Amino acid sequence: DKGDHWLVNGQKIWTSYADASDWIFVLVRTDSKAKKHDGISFILIDMASPGVSTRPIKLISGKSPFCE
């Protein structure tokens, strides 16, 4: 928590059509001292935010419906 915003880092994988999305929902740990299933928040992130990128995951068929 940076006061007026969250600093999110990490990787989200097997996200359907992330390369065509404007926004993405992520579950992030926001309280490291909470019990295992507590302290998690659901955040909406603008895909145009600095540091956000996508990379298609090619399937054996050659299609790429998923991204990381």
C-alpha cells in the first residue's frame, strides 16, 4: 500500500485474451501477516498502466488464446 495506490508485482499466467483486454482483475496478497486465505484483495488494473505487459502463450495448434 503506497497511500493512494498499490504497487503490484508478479506474474499472471493462462489469462484468456489478455492481449485484447483493456482491464484485468487480479487477486493480490495485501496483508502478509494475515492467515493463508485472508489478506487477499481483488484489484482491477488498467492494461495501459506502466509496467503491465502481455505475452501470448502458443498452443500446439499454433493458436494463442492465452497470455501471461
